[in-house]
Amino acid sequence: MAVSPHAFPPRKRRPSAGSFLSPNFSDHRLLQSLLLISNEISSLQPIRYLLRRNSASIIRKTKLLSVLFEELIRNQVTVFSPSALLCFEELYIVLQRIKTLIEDCSNGSKVWLLMQTESIANLFHELTVDLSTLLDIFPARDMNLNEDVEELVVLIRKQCLQKKPIVDPHDDNLRREVLKMLDRVQREIVPDHSKLVEIFDNLQLRDSSSCRDEIESLEDEVQNQTDEKSKSDVVALIGLVRYGKCVLYGASTPRTSLRRRKSAADVNYPADFRCPISLDLMRDPVVVSTGQTYDRPSINLWIESGHNTCPKTGQTLSHTNLIPNRALKNLIAMWCREQKIPFEVTEQSEKVNGVIHNKTAMEATKMTVSFLVNKLTASQSVETANRVVHELRVLAKADSDSRACIAEAGALTLLVKFLGPENPNLQVNAVTTILNLSILEANKTRIMETDGVLNGVIEVLRSGATWEAKGNAAATIFSLTGVHANRKKLGRKTRIVKGLVDLAKGGPANSKRDALVAILSLAGERETVAKLVEGGVVEMTSELMDTQPEEAVTILEVVVKRGGLMAVAAAFHLIKKLAVVLREGSDRARESAAATLVNVCRKGGSETVGELARVPGIERVIWEMVGMGTGRGRRKAASLLRILRRWAAGLDGIADVTAGYSTSSMYTTRIVLPG
């Protein structure tokens, strides 16, 4: 899938000095560009909270330079000397760097900027020195400038002769205070409230909203760092800001934000980007020994369940090594950026999680969780509880250590009482917090074993106040099935099966998808299939075949393969719908439809095969699939052709389809069967 790089959102990584190139402009165009960029810099505001003197000084010098460029354009000089052109080109590069530096400092993380004040001050000084050097060699006398402008050039040159970087004592003292606070947190000492207020006020982090923005900026900054030490330092700052936000400004409710991105369920993503097992967007695609690609968690679950075959081809796996499919992962990541879908749901969490194990970050997280859990325990109002639970929901999404801390602090027991339908927003926040906690492997067991939690989730699934709550309950069930023992326990519960089937039938697209993925996971257990059939899963797939054929036929394939004669008999009326998918569906849907029809025809006898044979044009559709389908699809289509040939010839033994293929009165075209 070709993706234009111009469609990507802008990156936040700072460009290096070497990334700026000399412009290939004509003399006049070069002067106009210099005037334009100098005016742009002049219109920028100095950084208000840090490095104010540095930014204000260089903006002022650039504003004076714009007068020089205006004068040169007014003089209409047509040809410049080589030395003058060289100065102009280098000035253009320096001005680009100045503009980028000021914008980067103004728009990025304030706390991280504070930690970098000395190095950023050095950058401002280097740029000032570069301006001084260029003005020293600038041939002002050859430019026919008036006396005022010549004097202005001399003035700018003198102003650029600062001997060392300017580090504001206030900035330096503030940085030292933050470092002291981080050290105290590392030693498990709760930060002094008055000091915290002072630091946050100086950084203009004066409410919950500005703190949220700061946390988002720091999370972006993690990805900008190239060494583990810097990443670790940024994560420690995230912990401190998150703690300060909760303690100083209290837990907060969700907000409508321009930064909100679509979820993967909000768009139709390419079939090749879906995992054949979960039907979800692959986050960590890996290749098995048969050459097929799956999402790592899904195929791991398949193998850990005792299977030694490839789910897609049915071939025995020669080994269970999983090879990362980096090329496909990069394509998926690029596509997600184009669609503004957060691909970092796992990827960024892993990166952050890899460095969050520094002591400071861990202790800050523990302090934040302790504060929130204590506040939730003492909460007397629904509004306060909703704010705290929402804060826990956000924190549980952040990283594995946060998920572990929240569960270990006993939050699961507290969340149970908020799963009732009386307060829809609180119910959504509570069940979503449990969903986020369930991502951690150890928490899956905690959720199953903590009194009331699983039953509460099941009740939300069956009678939640909103579709969002029901969908997140279904997603929680799917997450819990990641442990093999849990999957068997969950599959035995009629309430879960009925709730998932009902949600898949009647829910909106997002919630429906959550239910279908959970059903597919449960169907991996043979003993669960009977429960699914009793719960109406076959009828559900029949209803969904028109609107969501790929998901429906994939579930039906698994159910038919594992459900015995009951499932086959129940699926008999689906023959015509499966034939439609075979004709009109995606490659993956056609593949599953063919596999399902083979199993149904083998076990359903002549009456079933006759039903398929009576579908108008079915022979041509199957022949086309033999010639143009996927590898597995061609093999399944060939099996269908053998079954239809034997039925047409009046032969017994429909299941015996391994005999060689030959021409018959029913088919006049000869083909070579795929291997």
C-alpha cells in the first residue's frame, strides 16, 4: 500500500543544524526570503516562562536585520558579489535555525525545557555568534546602503559580541528545585506541597488542563530521545507532573480535545493489516514457519493453547519461532499515522515501559495511585468519584507499572461498586479502567479472582447503560481470554456467551467488533463451541453475513470446524449466503467461506452438496477462485470442486476428496490443482 509521506502529521523531533540547506534561489528571491523569515521571527513572542532573555534578545536582533533586508530590496541591486551571496545564504540558514529553536522551545514540554536550560542557552549563544561572524564579513560598504542602515549593521554586530551564554539565575534555581524534588521522590519522600505549587506556578502549569497538555508533550518527548538515559529522565518527569496534577488540581473529567485521535475501529483498515485470528489491526506482526503473518499476542495464544498447526493453512508448524515482520509493521505504522490512529497503543507503551523502571518514576506513580485510591475510598459524591475513576482510567492506560500499582493498591475492589447502571459516565469509566488494567498479564488473574469484578463486568456486558460500556466490557472479556485457563472458565458462562452474541447482533460498529473478537477467541476452545451454538452464534453470523461478512464467516469457520454435527446442521441454511461471500467477498472472507463450505459439505452429506450445487453460477465462481485466489483459498476451492464432481457423478463418499482430478461432463475445462 503506497502512502504519501506528505500525508503524515508533522513530527515533533527537533531538526539538527545539518538538516538546514542553503537555498537555491535567485539573488532577488533570496533577499525576499530573508526578509520574510526575519519578519516571521520578529513576530514571535519571547518565551514567557523560561529563557526569556535569550529568546527576546535574538528576536530583537532579527528585527533589526529585517531593516537591512528591506533597504537592500528597496535599492534594487541586481547583482551581488560572491562574498555577499555567501553571507545571504548562510544568514538564511541561521535564521531558519533561530525560528525553529524558538518555536520548539515555545511549543514543547516546559519541564523538559527547564531541564535543558543550560544547553538551550548554549544554542542561543551559538546562533548569536554565527550572526556576529556573518556580519563581520558582510560587505556593507559595497551595498550602497544609507548611513543609518550602515550604522545599524555595526550596532547589530556589537550586540552579537556576547562572550558567554546567558543563563537566567531564576531558571537555574528553578531547575535545581525540580532536581531536588525528583531526588526526594526517589527516596520515597512525598514532595512538599508549597514547593510543588511554586514550581508549577513558575512553569505556568496552573490548572488540570495545562498539566494534561504538559504530560502529552512529555510523552511526545520520550519518542524524541535517542538514548535510554534521556528517555528515563523524561518518564520520571511525567510521573512528577502527573502526581502534581492530581494533588494540586484534583482528578479531572474527560475533555473534548483537538488532539483526540480516531481509534482503529472508527475506520475501515486494509484486510492485509488485520490479524487472521483476532481480525484486529496488527500491532506486532510476526511470521510463522508456514510463511503466514499473525499478530504476536494472537499467535502466541494459539500456540500456548496446544495447537501445532498454522491457523490459516492448517499445515503443521515445523517450529514455533516467530520472526518479526518489520516491513509490514512499518507499513501499518505509516498508514496509522496517515489516518491519525494511535499505533503506539502497544508500541509506545513498550518503549516507555522499557525505561520506566527508574526508581523516581516508580515512586511517583505509587504516590499518585495512593493519593487517588485514598480519595476514591473517602469519596462521598458521584461527581468526585467519577473524576477519580477517570483519572485512574487514564493512568491505567499509561504503562505496565501504573497498571500494577493500581491493582496492588486494591483499586479493583473499589471499582466494582461503580459498575452499576445508575450513573452511565461513571460506569463507562469504571469498566474501561478494568479493561486497561487487564492488559497486564498478572492483572488478568487478579480480575478473575477478586470478588465481584468479573460478575460486574458481565452485568455491564448484558445490561450496561451505554453501548460504550457494553463494548468495553466485551473487550475486557477478550483481554481476559489471553490466559488459556481463563478462556475455558469464561466460555462455560452462559451469561457471557449470551451477552456477547446479543451485543454482536444489536450493537453499533465499535461495540459489535469488540464482541465478535471476544467470540472468536472463545471459539478456540472446542468445549465452548457447544455453548456458543446454544447461545445463537450461528444465527448471529447469518444476520451479520450481509454487513460484516469477513468477521461473520471467520467465526462460522471456527465454529463449524470445532462444533460437530450440531453446528453443521445449524449452518445448513447459510449455504447460499456463503456462496455470495465466495463470489463477492474479500480474499480473506472468500478463503474462510470456502473452508467452511468444505467442512459443511463433507459432514452434511448429499443434501448439503446439492444445496450448494443449485446456487446459480457457483461452479464458475469456484473455478475463478481456484485460478486467482489465495494459496489456501485455491486449495479449498479445489476441494469444493472435487466434492461437486463426485456429487454430480452420483458417487458415494463425499468426504473422500483426495482423488486426482479429471474432466467430466459437468466441467469441460481442465485445470491443474494447486499443491
